[in-house]
Amino acid sequence: MLNFAGTHSFIAAPETDSRQLIAADLRSLIARIDISMRLIDAAMERDDSGSAGSVDVVVLDDVTPRYAAASATLNVCRAGLGGALQQLSEFSNSD
């Protein structure tokens, strides 16, 4: 008999339950990334609209490239998590 005392419940769960927990966690991470991307988009729009009021003012924006880089990185992370979720789904369907 296996002794799971002191083992994280995720590890002690049957294989199908473990896959479901992993899939739920991946979906949660994807949702969090989507929220972060929307926050970045909103911040970029706010920064863009703040400088649009005057023709006489030139704004050298050093923040937007950082937002764009963060957004691109999150996009890559989201794609990777989506790929992991797809692989897990294909693995589950092959049982």
C-alpha cells in the first residue's frame, strides 16, 4: 500500500484528477495573463491620450516600449500555456 501522508494533495490524487487539476491551473494562469494584458493595454491608452491634447507639446515616451515588451512577453507566455493545455488535452484524449 502506498503511503501518501505528508504528500501534497495534487501529487496524491489519481492520474485523471491530477490532469484535471493541472488543466484548471493552466486555465487560471491564462486568465491571469489575459487580465494583465488588458491592464497593460489600458495603461498604454491612458498614456497615449494624455499627450494628445496639445500640438505644442512633444512627449518623449520611454514607457510605451516597456509596456509593449511586457505585453509581447506575456503573449509568448500565454501561447506556451495554451500549448501545454493542448498537449494535456491530447494526452487525456488518448487514454
